Amino acid sequence: MNELSEAGRVAAASSLYSSEPVGFANQPPFVNAVVKLETELEAEPLLDFLLALERRYGRQRTRDVPKGPRSLDLDLLLMDELVMRSPRLTLPHPELDQRRFVLEPLSQIAPELRHPVSGATMRELLAVLPEEGANRSSAVRRLSSQTRTS
């Protein structure tokens, strides 16, 4: 997380969560977390920063199996109320409201944050997820009870 400080101030960080893989199932569980980063960067420069950080940790998106094992996966989920679609980036993240492994940690640090398109809070989005497959409650479990806000 120290590297994220190169792009701004980490204002909050969720606990760590273990989740079953989605899509490509024949791989170990993932560890997920969400941070709130206060930054002066615009969306695409921030995306460039995150992709460079992934490469620093050995991720090669062009060679990785889609949805397969990876050393690090940093997704830009939201930027305030920005709604955008470019060839490189869609905000809010198009699968944000469909993934328990994202909504659990996001709801932990920002339960009343509203999705800029639907208007639903993160807590509300989490509450309506189907209790099946990778979205069942038992597929995502908290590993640590520590959150950080500053």
C-alpha cells in the first residue's frame, strides 16, 4: 500500500478478504481489499499508474490468462461521481455492482457511498446480490478485522 501513496493519500483501507476465483476456477483463492485514494490525478493517468504498479510486481496482462492467476490486480472502481467510457477505461467499473469480493470491502469503508449511475449505496448493492456461486456469503470471508482511515 505504500506504493499507492506515490499517487496520492490513502484515506481509508478495508480489511483483507479471501474470495473464491470467479471465471477461471482452477486456481487458489484471491486476497482482496479496497482503498480510498485521494489524488490529483485524472482517471486515465491514475489507471496508467496502477498498471505500472502491477508490472512492478510481475503482472504481465498481455501474457496472463484472462481471470487467471496473477501477482497483483489493481482495479479503478470509482472516481467520485465520474461516469465515463473510453477504449481503456469504464467508470464506474462495469462489474462493481455484481461482485461480492468488491462490495464487501467497499461497503466496509464506504457503506453509504452511492453508485453514480444507479444511485444505490454500496450497502444496498451488497444486500441484493444473489446468494449463489461466487456471490454467496461463504465465498468471501474477512481475513483481518483491521480497517484504516485517516
